[in-house]
Amino acid sequence: MDFNIKELIENAVDSRKRAYAPYSKFKVGACLLTAENEFYGGFNIECAAYSVSNCAERTAIFRAVYDRNSIFKAIAVVGGDEKQTNNFSDFCPPCGVCRQMLREFCNPEMFKVILAKSTDDFKVFTLDELLPISFGPNNLK
């Protein structure tokens, strides 16, 4: 890979510190890597009306797109109970909505999704592995 996975994970862990999760106490951090090797952090933001809450992955995507960056190479995701800080007890995969949103901006066969428990314990998937036979922009042409 042409990027530093550990640096991406560290940025996701750092982003998680800003999460707003007063109800679930489950904090998630993400770090999105653009084609130009720029990092965009994101974190989950909860609302008492859960359905309008926002996931960490989409927060990172929205920040990047706001800055006119819309070609992505990878994302690292970490999450867990708010008491966990740098080491997490389980992997935190993106929800279906976030997977679909990622699909909008990347090649699913090339885009990497890094799920991490720590900088030394992680798994790497392609988006295609996490969202097979996906619906994307090409389906609307």
C-alpha cells in the first residue's frame, strides 16, 4: 500500500476523542485518506432522536467533500465503549449506510477499509468485500 496504515489508525483514534455520544457511550473515530494523501477525521455525533445522528465515517466524508476532495483511497475506523482509549476490544465495521456512502466516492475493488483494535491489531478489507454487488453511480448511467 502506498500509505501508512498506522498513521491512518492513529488519526482515527485521535478523531474519536471528539465524538459526541452521551446516550450510547459508544464512541467511533474515522480517518479518511484522499487520493492526494490528505487526512479527514470524523467522529460520531449522537442526537436524542437517534435517527438523525451521524456516523464517524460519514462525518469524515462530508468534511472532505466540503473541501472539494471526493476521490478516496482508504478509511480507518475504531470504536468502542467510551472508557476505551487506544486499544479496543473489538473491530468496529462501518454500518450499511456508511458503506453505501463510501461507494459513492471510490472504486470498491481498490478502496481499503481498515478496522482496528490498535495500531498493531487491524484488518484490511476492500469495500467490495464489505459491500458486494453494490449499487453505485454507474447503475444510473
